[in-house]
Amino acid sequence: HYYYFDDGLLPLGHHTTFFQQRSRRRQYSKSTTILGKKTKQQQHDQQQQRRVHVKRAESPPPGTCGQVYLWGGGKSGSTTVWYTLAWGPGGSSHQTYDSGPFLSQHLMEDLDIGKEGCRPKRDRWERWTKLTRNETVCKIRPRNNDDSNNDNNDNSLLLLQRTHVMNGCPRHTSVEDAKAIMNVEGGPGYNHHNHTKFLMLVRDPVERLVSQLNFIVQRYDNSMNVEQSAQEHAGGDGPVEGLIGDLSYQGRALSNLLSVVPKQNVLVIPMESMSRDMQGVVDSVMDHVGGERWDLNHTSTSETQLNNGKEGDVPYATVTNETRDALRGKFREDVLLLERLVGKRFSWSEWAYEKKEKEEEAERRSGVENDEGQREFWLVTTPKGSQ
């Protein structure tokens, strides 16, 4: 039995098992403070007062699962996003959904799908289609009034059942992957161009690469030297190859996706947005996929980060400035492509510009602030799409 976490295939027992995760989820639910009961109107008013970052999408047809896919995103916060959306705040205590808007892990296991649908190609899409075609998975209807958790039978406290399934595999980057996803069958009335959505988590590619190398050391091969491996990737005249390159060339990955799917179906999320405003990220995701917003309550962001990138006592290794600069040279053109496609600058991208360009960019940026007083900070966006 195997479980996928970000970039690695983890044998059962090598990392947290499903049953340990479920136990942890239950511990969270016992320690999570539950807010006082609110009427449905109060919840709606509170949600509407929060800032809108993206246009709300069309909801999937009743009884049909809306399909949501991570696009790339390995070592860029994919596990945090997957667990937060699939399990809800702290793993339980949803005030809007019965068990979270997305199909949770234990139900995916019952259907023999796996945590993220990130399986060998020979059976990946066959198993995933089995899930997306299952008409008993997604039902949009309120819970019964006699539910044990609804003590006063107040209709305003009725909860929605799940509406979406999310494929949390953080490895999809190619045109072939995008075409395969758009060919996955849906339920009655399902339209891929309206209902299939993508979440693309973006991180400084050098930091992402170093994080993946640390992941390999901490989970698989503690004899590997991160600095030496990074130097090997930075050497030579060609691009960084393999999975570590596919996930680091995020401009190329986004270009591949936009060659197949409409740009309004893609939501770009900088990794740092989750530490700035996790509630805003969740709200934006739900607007993007056509689901109902829900509150994180008192659950902190750290409680949802089950895979924090550190295993045991193995220290996190960094690389030298010389190696870092060499890696930046590998990714410079791709970062420029990424920003042209997204239509916005990333907080870390200044190194991708030449000195003159940096001076002009610094002059342009000076004094440009948003309504929160933070220079050019943006939470999420749909890509501009042109190169």
C-alpha cells in the first residue's frame, strides 16, 4: 500500500498512515473551538463581507461532482491545500458542509482511489473516472432535520453535502496530462469547460527545487548531499530535467495547461498567500470552483500543514549563493514567461530581471500600494493568458 505526499511515493509505515492521519484529524476535532451556532443568513452575511478576489463560477449540476485538479504544485503547498479543502477546518466541525466540500481521504480509500489519484499512468485515469462517475459521492441537499448534530431542528443550521472531488496529485504539468484530464468522464450534465477547475500553486523555483531535494533526503536517501545534487542540476548548458525540472519550470507548465483549457478555469495561488490569508485563499478556491464558502473558524494555518517538509531530526539543508545564482540562471526565462502568462509580478521574482530592468521595475513599483498598504501583494488570480 502506498500513499502520495507531494513529490514522493511513500510506502505504508514509512510516513504517517491513513489511520494515524484519521486519529490526528479526530484529535484536532476535539481541540478545535466551535463557534456559537449561527443562522444561515448570519453565515451568508459574514462570508459576503469578506473580499472577493475572483468571479464566482457556475456550480456543478446537482448530484454531479465538480472536478478540481492541482496543476504542478509539488513542494509549493499542495499538501496544505489538499488537507484543508478535503478535511475542513482542523479536520472536522464544518458549519457549512456535512464533511467538507471535497471528497475526504477515507472515502477515497473506501472507493480504492488513493489519497490523490497520483498513481501509475496505467490505471490512474481509470480509477479516477470510477470516482467521478459515482453518482452517490456528490449530493447537493441539506441534512435531515432529525440529525443528531442539529439539536434544535433549526432549518437554518442544515448543512450541505459534498459537491466536488479534488485530484491532489502535484505532478500534472504536460499537455498530455491536461488532455487526459479534459477527457475524464463526469456525471449527468457535466461540462468540462464549465465545471473542471485547476489550482496552480506557485513558488520561487529555486526554493522549490531545494525543498524537493530536502524531501528526497528526509524521506528516501539521507546519504544524498543537497548542495552537490543542486550543483548537478545547475550544471551544463541544458535545462533541468526530470520531475524536478517539470515542477520547477512553472511558466512552461502553465503554458501547457492554457493550450488545452480556458484561462478562466485556472486559479494561480502564490505559496506565500497561504501564510498571509488562508481564509482568503479558501474563499477564492470555493468561488473559483462554484462551491459555497465556509469558515476556517479558530483553526490556525499550521494545523492544516500536516506535511511540513521535515522528517525526524534531519536538518533542512540550504545551498551556497553560487549554486543559487546558477539555478536562477536556469529558470530566469521561465519566470519571465510565467509572469507574462499570469499578468502579475511575484514577490520573489526580482532576481529574474537584468540590472537595468530591475532599476526600471523598482521605479515603477515605488509608491504602488494596494488598499491594505502592502506593495503589490495579490492573493490569487486567474491568468492573463497571453505570452
